[in-house]
Amino acid sequence: MDPLENKKYPLGRYSAPEKVSDPELEWHIDTIRKFPDKLRCTLKTFSDDMLDTQYRSGGWTVKQLINHLADSHMQSFCRFKWALTEDNPTIKTYDEAKWAELQDSRNEPIKAALTLLEGLHCRWAHLMKSMTNREFDRTFFHPEMNRNVALREILAFYAWHCDHHFAQISALMKEKGWT
């Protein structure tokens, strides 16, 4: 993997599993549940300058990454609820790069995004813990992917998404000697 690709994808690009087993569902839910505390603990010593540091040249700042996580995970939580309450709804997509350039993502302190992630992940994990296997098989239609996506599949992606962005922050900390 070339250096830029390694900085973009320190865990490698996402590869969807063929099947998500029940034990894997539990592991993914646990990843979602624990992520905000893990993130807050890691970021508690970050200065404003550290938060305004790009994790890679041409990439987002740590602050933008945190706000992106809040934006993205809000979208996913809503997609879960739509899929659980509607028959294969078509979800609304959004331009995450443009959202990350908005002033709330670039300039707002991360406290609000971390608080949002804590509440959101608490509710999301609670919802998922109450779901049946049949409910995890419910789907939504993703227009950019042009296919139906099962909730068990999107859960696996978002557990990876947590780890993926955490790995970007961890790699930056190591590179800058912030550990």
C-alpha cells in the first residue's frame, strides 16, 4: 500500500463480509456502544492546534473527522429506524465532503459532536440490542450503491467506520509523537 493510501485507510479499505453472524453482530454492536468513550478518552488531551491538524496532507482535520463521525452516524441511525419502520425505504444520500467543509465542522469545538455521539451511540446500541435476527435482515435502498442494503451489513460497515477513523487519529498521534 502506498503511503497516501495507508494514511487514508490505515486498516485497509472496507471489505463487506459475505455474512454477518450473530456473534459478529454482538461484537459490532459493542464497538458502536464503546466508541464514544474510547474517542473522548483519546481526545481529552488534544489542544485546539492538535484538533486543527490534518490527519494527512489534503485530508480533514481531527475536528472535521469528529464532526464527520457525528454527521455520518446520525444518518445511519435514521436509516436503521427507516428500515425498521418502512418497507425497504429509499434513503437520502448526502455529500459528506461538503458537510465536512461547513463551518460547524471546521470551527465548532468538538464538545457538541462528542456529546452527540455519546447519546446517539447509546440509543443506537440500545435499539440494536433489542432487534431480532429478522429485523437485522430488513433493508433500505441506497441510491448511490444502486442496491438494497441489509441492516446487519450496514452495522458491520459502521463498526469498521468507527475503527477506521480512530486508526487515522491514532496514526496521526504516533506520527506527531502525541502518544
